[in-house]
Amino acid sequence: MSITPARPEPPQPAAAGCLVAPLRALALVVILPLRLAWEAVAFAGRLLGRYVLHPLAVALAWVWTTLIWTPVRAVAVALWCALGWTGRALLALLKLLAIPFVLLGRYVLWPVCRAVGWVLRVLVLVPLAYLFEYVLAPVGRFLAAAWRLAGRVLAWTLAYLIVEPLVHLWRGLVWALRTLVVLPAKLAWRYLLWPACRGAAWLFRTLVVVPLVALYGYVLAPAGRFLAAVWRLAGRVLAWLGRVLVVVPVRWLYVTIVRPAWRGLVVAPWRWTRVNVLSPARQAARATLRGLLG
């Protein structure tokens, strides 16, 4: 009979033995009383709802239906019926009271109004129509003919006594202005001012523009190109000096000193701490919580 050796249990993390007891004590002291209190409160709520609140709600519903809603509904129906009968009675009474007014309007007021209308038509409207047709209309036509005649006379007066003299005066002024001002000005411009302007332009081009163009082409432009070449050369020299005196030493300092120091003093300790301290602690905490909860 072969004896199978017992399989060795996997070694537990060193930090798990230190955390199990405090966590169990915390669960017994805090979590378990809270869970028992919650269960007690839930059980008391179920008992209260089943044996107190539900019968109380049924009783209140019966009281509302039997003692309040049914009497109020009966009273409201009775009041509505009473109001309906009262309205019908008032309507019949109003009809009875309106009968004298209807008779008065039909047999008194309507004949009186017809008589007044006939009197107005015979004594007022017919005389006014005759007055308009035989007096006012002829007078209006006469006044319109007189107004048209006065308008024609006034238009003829304005046309032959005011407008035509003004037109002849305007034409004379235009002829005088063209003959005495425009034509002399045109001749002066053509034979005096234009040759003078051309001579002044020739003198300006010969004495000012040509010397300035020669000065720019033979003095200022070469000087500008020389200064631009000097500026580009100075920029290249300064760039070379900056690269040689600043960039190369800074790059050498970073590659040779700063980056190895950062990797040796910061990155390596942090990696060692994470692998050897933080990861075992996290695994131990996870195993402890899994043992308590599951």
C-alpha cells in the first residue's frame, strides 16, 4: 500500500497573518452588529406594515367611503336636483314676466317706430333728396366748371408770363457762362496750363526722379544687399555659437549625468518599492477581504 505524501500547502504571504485577526475583530465589532440591527429594523417594519398600517388603511378607507363620501355625494345630488328644479321654475317665471314686454313691443313700439320712420321719410328724406337733386347738384356742377376755368386761366398765366421768361433767362445765362467762362478756361488749359504742367513734369522727372532712381540703383540697393548678407552671416555665426556653446553641452549633460541619475535615484527605487512592497501588500489585502467576505 503506497502512501502518497501530503501536498505542501502554498506559503501564505507574510503580511496576511498580521491582518487577519484585526479584520475579523473589526467585522465582529462593527459589521455584524450593524447587520443584526438592519435585520431587526426590517423585521419590525414588516410587522408594522402587516398588523398596523394595513388594518389602519382599510379602516380609514371604510370611514371615508361610508361616513364622508356617501353622505357628501347624496347631499350634492340633492342640491343639484334642487338647483335644476329651481332653474326651471325661474325660467318659467321669466317667460311669464316677459309676455307683457313682448306684447308691448309687438302692438305698441313697432307701430310707433313704423309711424316715426314714415314721418322721417316723407318730411325729411324726400325734401333732402329734392334739395340735393335740384339745388346742391347744379350749384356743385357750376362751381366745378368755374374751378376748371380758373385753373386753365392760371395755367396759361403761369406758362406765358412766368415760366417762358424764366426759360429764356436760363438759356441766356447758360450761353453767357459757356461763352465767357467755359470757353476761355478751355483755351487757357489747352494753350497755357497743359504745356506748363508738361514742362514742370519733365523738370521733375529730370531733376528729381532720375537722380533718385540712380541713387537707389547704384547706392542704396547694393548697400541693402551688403547689409542683408552681413545680417545672414551674423545669424549663421550666432546659430553656430549657440549650438556649440549651449545645445551640445546641455545635451551632453542630460545624456551623461541627468538621465542616469534620474534612472538610478528615482525610477529604480520606485520600481523596487512597487514590486517588493506595494504588490505583496495589495495581494495580502485582497486575500484577506476575499476570506472575510466569501
